Amino acid sequence: MTERGTLGRALAAVAAVAAFALCLAVPEAPRAEEISLSIPEARELARRAFRSGDDALANALGRKLRLADPEDPTALILIAATSPSLGDAKAGREAGADAWRVAGSDGLRHEAAWYTSRAAAADDSWIAAQFWMRRAYGTAPDDATRDRVGEAFGRMRAVSPLSVRLSFSHGRTDNINGGSSSEWLVLDDSLPVGRLSGSARALSGTRTSATLTAARTLSRGTDHRTALTFNGYRTWNELSKEAREQAPGIEGSAFDYGAAEIGLTHSIAPGDLPVPDTYALALGKSWYGYEPLDRSARVSLGRSVDLPGEVDLRLGAGLERRLSLTGGEARTGRSASAALSREIVGVHTRFSFAARNVASDDANLDWSGASAALDLSMGEPLAGMHLSGGLTWERRDFDAYRIGFIDVPGGRQDETLSARLSLRIDAVGRMGFSPVIGLEARTTDSTISRFDGEATNLTLGVASAF
């Protein structure tokens, strides 16, 4: 990407010479002297005109060069770079796409992609603009340029009326079904009840998952933004040979899970007023084993607060109602959360705490709990790799719990601890999409052995670097 400056009077003089090169002499002046420029001289003059901010002259020279050679990448890039400011963003997009097609080096492809993205944005074609910006990222000559492209992509995403994020992962897990690590059903570590079925115990296999989030801005102003949102998640499971032997007749698809949610989010700039800055409403539906599971309606509020020491505080509260589609009881969830974020020695650090209560006429669905999490993420990649990870603790208390005809003494208490590590390898990414290696370990200790469990998940996925 070429920096634009001022060349002063020297360029004005050269521009006068260019007028002759473009055959702009007045026809009624037969004695006017014509000065010819070679193709390289015309290219250099066009570049200087563009650097100085004279888009009209650079564009005119680019078009003359294109007449001489329709596949001149420099001419096409000049047209792509200058057409939007002259009111013809579509011509800029078309010229930029042609420049990408004929460019013979990554350097030219980078410039072609960069200016095509800007032309597409000027033409309000935001999906195309983000696509070309990713191409510019993929052909950037060095880390500093990639960082600038990533920052530009973030600014584009912030002003774009449409934002889409998609990620995939595939890997092996030793507990697809959230099953027990015990073969026996034991209450409170002392009261044996019976033997657990094969499908109630941990089953190993492979899992593929996909996540899609999208937002479409409906209204935007200096102090507000209203957006339509979509969140989707889907898993596909396949049991290992050992799991199929443990649970005959059970297919991995029986544990497939999917959820989709459409919502409306309204953000404001409240200033010093003690009110939330984000309001959200969402409706969703979930599936389990290809069968509908439940419907949900959710409202939430949030507020960000800047604290001393460059600490960001995020407060949140939510209310959710879920209606079972399998004949079960409805349940209502209430939650409150707080998160502190700060950069410490180049590492983004976030500590969060949440409290939740779920009320239902079914005692097995009625519980209260709390969770805490510490998340760490490298601020800058190291040797083309980005490392992140975290720890999470969660506790759930069921005042009453029933297994068949047995009322479990003291109810049920679960405590879960999980650790995760993620390595994103940007050095071998393409168009800003990078492979991600993930490792997660989780253990749950429960007063009912059916819910004791351990899981280790190793995944390989693809995610955006920005």
C-alpha cells in the first residue's frame, strides 16, 4: 500500500508534460508541440500523481496505459485506487478484480486486493469488501503489513452493516455423551443403586462442530446501534469401535446437538447515566439427536465501565424462559455476571464470575450455581503463532433430586473444573483463516456417580485470525 504525500511544484510541472502525453493539445493549434512519454515514464508519472493526491490525473494516465495494454496490472491498480474518489466505485472494483487476475507477483496482488476492497466498500458491497481485504491479508509481504490489514479489517467490520463469523473444528473426544466415568450408580459415594447402562457411561469417538454468528445493522448513529443477530451451533458425532461395543445399537448421531437463535440488540452511549448500554432480545430453538429439544426466549442487559489502571469492567444480567418440546417441564433461568479485563505484560487477561438460578416444577431441573473463569490470550503472535487458554470452575446445587422412585438424600451437587489451550498458527493461514489446535480437559465430581465424569478433547479447526 503506497503512502500518499505532496510533491509540490515539481509534480505540477510534470503534469503539464503529461497533458501533452495524453494528446490534450487544442486541435486549433496545429503548431502545438507534442511531447511523448514512454510507457515506464507514464507509469511513474501516474504513480507520482496518485501519491500527491491528484486522483484525476492518475486515473486519466491509468486509462491511457490500459488502452496501450488492457492487461497492465499497474494501470488497472491505479484505476481501482482512484475511481472511487471520482465517483465510480464500480469501475474501481472491476479494474481491481482484473488487476488481481493478471498480477504476476504477490506484491501486485496485495495492492490489487487492497484497493479492490476499498472500492467495494465505497460501493456498499461489504461482503465483497471483506473478501478482498482477506486476500490483501493473505498476500501481505510482511508481519507489519498484515497487522495493518487486520486493523483495517476490524474498522471495516465495525462500520459494515453486515458481519459474519464462521469457524469449524474436528477432533477426538473420550466422552461424546457426557457420560459417567463409573460403571455403577452410587449415591453420595456410599449408597449403591445399580449398574449404569453402556450409553450412560462415557463413550469415545470423533466430533465435528461448526459455529456461525452474523449481525445486520438496522440503524446506526453517533450514540446508538441497532442490529439483527443470528447465532448457530451444530455438532456431528461418530462413535469409536469400542463405544459401539459398549453401547450396542446406539449411533453417534443420537448425541448430535444443534441450536439456533435470532435476536435484536440495541446499544447506546449512556454517558454518565447509571443505565445499561446494551439491550438484547433473542428467540431460539435447540435439537438433540435430530429431535427438537426446546424453545427459548431471552432478554439481557449489559454495561461496560472503565476503571482506573486501564481495567475494563463488564456487568450483565439476563432472564431466559425455556419450553420443552419433549414433554418435560418448562424452566426459567436468571443470571448475573461480571468480568474484568486488562492487558498484563502483553497478555490479554480476563477474569469473570457468574451466578445463575434455574427454577422449574421438575426438581431435577431446578438448581442454582456459580462459575468463575480466567482467560489469557497473547496480544501479539510469536513466530506466526497465537496462544490462548483458560481455566473454568463451576458448581451446581440441586436442593432435591429424584432417580426413578428414589429421592436422593441431600439432593445433588456437581463441581466441574476444566482447562483449555488453543494454538492458532497464523504462519500457515490463508486469507486470514488459520488452523487452530485445541486441547481441553474437564472433570466433574458429583454426589451421584452418574454425573461423575472426565473428558479430554483434542481438536483441529479453522478460525479467523482477526
